[in-house]
Amino acid sequence: MTTGEQRRNKRDQRAESMGGKLSGRQREILICRCVYGMTSAETGIELFIAEGTVKSYVARLLDRFAVRTMNQACYILGKLYREGDGQNG
């Protein structure tokens, strides 16, 4: 197994264990960013919160999932829902 595969496996395991622990607001932000492809500013307008607040949530989510980019977080979110481990809202 390559180092990249090991990192992906570790990320996936961590995300799976945290999938059921997302708050409603975290899920809303992930849906806006991952499903609808909104920017932080657009997400803030949609959810009636400041753009800076969205960026803070995103930073915490990236840290929580042990990833560096929203693309990686979206990948994990998709994987959780495909496997039935994500929270349905």
C-alpha cells in the first residue's frame, strides 16, 4: 500500500467515525458547498450568516476530516452518504 493510499484510508476511517456527529449547520454548509458548489459568500447569503462564519465552519470541518481542501471534504461526504453512514436531514 502506498503512502497516499494509507493517508486516504486513515481519512476515510476518521470521517466514517465522525459522520454521525455533524451538527445541522455543518451539514447545511457542506451541502451548500459540496452539492450546490456555492462559494463561502453565497453560502453565507443562503444560510443568513456572515461569510467569515462560513469560512470558520469550513476550516473546522477540514480539520475534523483531516483534509486540506473542500474537494477532499466533499469526497468524504459523498462516500459517507453512499455507504449510508451520513446523517439524513
